Amino acid sequence: MDRDVISCRPDVMGGAPVFRGTRVPVQTLLDYLEAGDSIDEFLAGFASVSRQQVIDFLEAAKDRLVESAE
């Protein structure tokens, strides 16, 4: 995963992966998407996360999935 997109530090949210520069866990985005919510709905609830951060995270996750399937 692109380390510019996420951060894992023991002193921030107990080391859970968060969007860099925020305290918003990446898992929260995944929970929103799993529930059928849109990226816009997620961003409305978490203004500290940028649309570009979400896009970068999803692209990196997609790339990683494709690499593992090869």
C-alpha cells in the first residue's frame, strides 16, 4: 500500500491504518462502501480526508489486488 496515503502510528488511533494527516481509519471508508454509501457521503462525514486521498487509496488497493492475482 502506498505509504503516502495511509499512516500507521501507535500514538494515532492505536496504530490502526488511517488516512495520512488525519485520525480517520481507512476501515471507516471500507465500512461506508460496504454499507452502500458513496464516497461523497463518506467525505461529508470526514472533512479532514480529501477526495484525492480516497482515490489514491482505492487505486493502490486495486493495484495490489491485481498484482496478487497474477
